[in-house]
Amino acid sequence: MSKPSPSNFHQFKKLFDKVKILKKLNLQLIPYFISIHPESRLEDMANLASETKDMGFQLEQVQGSSPIPMTVSSAIYYSGYLRYTLKEMYSPRSKKERGNQHKFFF
């Protein structure tokens, strides 16, 4: 889904922590994630929750994706296909699927 690799976030956090200590800044990094996005699966959310917890985060800002008109993700949600390649893509649709993905964070 055209998102950067999770390793980018790890690199950013290391740099953030290094600068924070070096400059003696009282700052904190507050990540913002979206769950229930097209092509995200239950195991993806479990891995993300575990990985962020291992990094020392207690996530407070995780938004459940909802189809918004005129976005690529809403086109995928409604059609089940990525419009650029016509590749079939999974989207969690039922209330149970969506709830199961989101509950990993709270």
C-alpha cells in the first residue's frame, strides 16, 4: 500500500532518542497508526502491537480506517482491487474482523 518500511520508523526513533539525549530535551515520540486498513490482516496488527510495545510505546492514538470518498484505500475497500494493477486485495469488512484488528492496541 505504498507505505515505507517499518525499519524507517525504527531508524527515526533511534535518531530521535539520540538527539533528545544529546540536546537534553524533554520530548516524547507519539506514533500514530491506522488499523483495519485494506490489505492489513490480523497477524499484521498483532505484530505491530508487539513490536511497538517492545520499543517502549503504549499506543494511545490508533485510528481504525474507514472508507473516505476519493481515496485509493476506499476504492480498494469497495472494489476489492488495487486500481493500478487490478491485484485483488483483502479488506477487513465485518464488525468482528475490524474489532479484532483494532483491539490489539487497547
